[in-house]
Amino acid sequence: MARRSSGGTPATVALSRAGIAFTLHEYPHDPRAASYGEEAAAFLADSLGVAPSRVFKTLMVSVDTRLAVGIVPVTARLDLKAVARALGGRKAEMAEVALAERATGYVAGGISPIGQRRAHPSVLDESAWTCPTVFVSGGRRGLDLELAPADLAQVTGAVRAPISRS
């Protein structure tokens, strides 16, 4: 994989600073897309033959009133109870969009798990480890990053847990 070191988004800068290899994948973003993750997965499937289960979405949640990050395949749903358990909490709910944007420095649909304004406790779905590489938002709509799951976990400090459901 290529490593980028110039400018870019906070996510690409964080990866470069950490010395983690990644590949950028840009795609034409349609602002009318119903699901940004599914839009990315469709592009990557059509252009590179990537299985949609390798494309992950970043979801901001509130676990016992503390913001956290759930990273799951776009083909699955986030299990809020499982996220709470993985982080030692009792209850989780989806964070409000405006709060997620302020806390991460990214806009909804382009929230990357990497390079957020503040580090948040993160959980990466265990299914990521069945893939040689995974794709996550690069910090803006129309940009995905490809990297090894272990590198994603390292740079985000994510714990590994089964947090997705069909």
C-alpha cells in the first residue's frame, strides 16, 4: 500500500505521522446518496472488486453519556448493547449528528475513526480481522482509506469485539 505524507485530511496526517501504510481511494460523491457508506461500498465494488463487507462505517455513540466510536461493516448494523459491553458501559445510544461533528471535526458521512479532534474510546468489529485490509472514511465524503485492520486498531486505540448484527 502507498503511504501519503503530504497535507490531506486529519486522518491521512495522523496515519502518516504514525508511519502506517495506507491507500487513498477517491470516488465521485453524490450529495443525494441515501447512505454514504453504501455509496462508497458500491464504488469500491464496481471499480476494484472489493467485497462490501470490507467497507466499514464510523458511528459515534454515547456510552453512559461518554462519546465513543463504533466501527462496523456498512453491510451490518451496530449493536448498541454490544458496544456498551465492549467499553465496560451499561447503555449506549447513537450520538446526535451535531455533537458527533463537533467532537470529531468531521462532517456526517465523512467522519473518520482516525484523526478526530479528541481521542474517543473505539471498538472495531471483530469481522475486520477476516479481511487483509479494510476501508474506512478518509475524513471527507468521497474519500476512503484502505489499511490493515491491526493498523486501524492501533492508530485509533480500538478494542476488538463483536459489535455488528445483520
